[in-house]
Amino acid sequence: MTVPAPAGEAGQPPGPLSRQHRRTTLSVVAFITLVAFESMAVATAMPVAASDLGGVRSYGLAFSSFLTASLLGTVVAGPWGDARGPRAPLAAGAALFTAGQLTCALAPTFSLLLLGRLLAGAGGGLVVVALYVVVGAAFSDALRPKVFGYMSAAWVLPAIVGPTLAGWMADAISWRSVFGVVVPLGVAVAAVILPRVPAKGTGSFEATARRRVLRGALLAVGAGALQVGAESLSDGGAWPVVLTVAGATLVVAALPGLLPRGTLRAARGLPSVIGVRGLYTAAFFGTESFVPLFLVTERGLAPAEAGLALTGGAIGWFAGTSIQTRDLTRMPRHLLLVAGGAVIALGIGVLVAVVLSGISGWFVLLVWLIAGCGMGIGMATTSVLTLRMAPPEERGLASSALQLSDNLGGVLGIAVVGAVFAALHTGAGGQDDLFAGMFAGLLLVAVLAAVVGSRGRAPRRSEPAPATSATVLRP
């Protein structure tokens, strides 16, 4: 899988679905389709699972635990994929992902369900970074926006079928079947894809990579401690405070060495591109994780009906990705980052208005299309810019940093609103104000994403420390 040099017919390079690239493109899309189905199905069934296992109060942990484990997976996958090729991390990720789904399907307690989510999250982190390395190696810069468009399109069918099917399975069979059905699908997709993925890398797993893995482990432990401690603060006592402070300390200590220099201060170029990715996911997934719960508990919708909001978000995401693929606006790429944050903010803002107005929850299904469109515009653009700005030999590191920001943003967004929910949730219904306040806080994060996105263009040659240099990527 190397970037093609010769042009196709009429001087045009072969497209992603040309004979030269078809197998690679379809293999990547197949795996993304599976991940998309799992995401849509699990989010739809989770309110039922949490209620059955007595975990509603800790509902946010079911999502943030997945993302926390993904932090470690993404950090490991970057240097592993660069040194050994993407096949090994992809195989390990597929194994962990399916093992996690099986653990969730059989879990007798909410704690064991969270263990399954941790396993699946670690596998998901490995898989996503490995697929990015494949895309970076197999396709030219001109083709990558189209490939990311296909990857986004892979969410459409699962978004349409997944929530309805998962809601029916949760009601008619069991929520456990929603997790269980992913296991054989994961095995089948991995068996088809793995032989087509490169097994060779640079062969060098440097001391820098080992330090990154250690920092990644500390970051994952810190993020996990921060979530559990924050969720328990309302219980009182000293240990939740100690756990929260210790977790936050580990995150702050480990994070700077895992991201490009200047990310936390929104330095121009690649640091801001990677930073804005985390702001996107914090705002969007922090909100989306609680939308089905709001619709079920406050508006009385069935799980399958509430899951349709996720369908709307995914369809909007695909529409937004299509916009950036065709670049209909002819904007410079960094301005698409601004547009993505602005549209996400618009969607969450309208959602807050719908919640406070007390009108039917069915309006949420349409509103979430808007936020999804912003994610499609912004997320695909961050992927394109990261692969464009990173040196070829460090695309694994850059992709790892991008996914790390992605997952950490989701973890923090869900953890913060989850802690607020755990502290203020009474279980008695009629808590529209609580949900509106949670969503309004995430609206401010989306606005910040639009501001940081304006700094996502590559530095001018006269500016020091260009964001594409290896010294920025390596700690």
C-alpha cells in the first residue's frame, strides 16, 4: 500500500474505488461500518442496560470508560504502527474490541459491563490509528478527503439501521444481544481485512516511543481516576476528592509529552488542528451521550425512538463530510475548522432551546442533524490537515496524537457532564433544567472550538518552529 505515482486515464490519478485502490478502500470502510454499528447500537441500548444493572447514576461512565481505554490504545498504536506496520495493532485491536463486546454481553453487574467497555475501548483505539496509518500510506493527499468521505458514509447505513434494530433487540430480546451480535461480525470483518494490511514498518521502536507508551498508560490511569472520583464527589468524604485531584494531576503531567508542542496554547498549524479535534469531541459526544437518556426519561420515548437522534447526527455528519470533500465553499481548509465549530455550537444551542421549551422530544431528532453536520465538516478536515502537515515517516505519531485528542476530549466532555448529572440527578423526572444546563456548558466548548480552528492554517515560512517539523511531533 504505497502512494501511487502514475496517473490514470486522461492524466487523472486513480480514485479510491479504482482497481488499484478498491480493495484497500473497501477494507477500511468495512471496519468503520462495524465500529459505527457498535457505536449506534450500544448508545441506543445503554439506557436499558444501565437501568437493568442499577447503573443509571453512573451512566456517563459507560461511555467515558470506553474513551479512557481508547487513550492508551491510540498512544500505543502510533509508534507500534510506524515500527511494525499497521497489521499488528489492527489485529490486536480487533481481538480486544470483540472480547470487550462479549464481556458486556455476559456482564452480571454494571461494574463488569464497565470492564467490557474498557477492553472494547482499548481495541477501538488501536484499530482507528492503524486505519489512519493505512490511509496515509495508501492514498495521496488529493485522494484522502474522498477516502475520509467514504469512511463517513460508512456511518450512514448503521445510523439508519442500528438504533432501530438495537432498540427492537433491547425490548424484544435483551440488551445483551446488542453487544453479543457484534462479536461474530468483528471476527468476520477482521478475517477479511487483515491479509490486506501492510505488515512491515520502519522496524525501529525507539526510546521515544517507549516513553510515549508509558505516558499513555499514566494518562489513561489518570483519566480513569478523574472520572470515577468526579462521579463520586456527591457522595461526600475525602477519597473522591483525593482520587479526582490525583487523576487530574496525572493527566496534566502526561498529556504535554503526547501532543505536538504548543497544542495546549493553540499554537498555529498542526498543534491547533489537533487541539480543535478534542474540543469538537468534548462538545459533541458530551452532549450526544446524554441525548438518548433525556429522551427516554424526560420525554417518554422508547429506546428505539430515542436512538433515532443518533441516526440524525450520523446523517448530518455524512452531509458535512460531503461538503468538505467537494469543498463547495472553496474555503481554505483552516476556515472549515471554524465552520465546523460554529455549526456544532448552533446545533447544541437549538437543542438547549428545545429542552427548555418543553416541546416534543421528536424535535431533537431534527436538531441533532445540525450538530452532526458540523462534526462532518470539522472532523474530516482535521484528518486531512494532520496527514498533510505531518512528515510521512511520522504519520503514525501524528495520527496517534489526533486520536488521543479525539478520545481525551470525549472523556473530559462526558466526565464533566456525567459528574454534574450524578450530583444533581434525583431520578424523579422533570429535570429539563438539569439537562439544559449540561448542554449549555458544552455549547461554550463548541464556541471555543470555532475560535481555535481559526489558528489551524500552516505557519508562514517566516514564522519560527513550523508545525510540520518532526521536532513538534516528538516530545
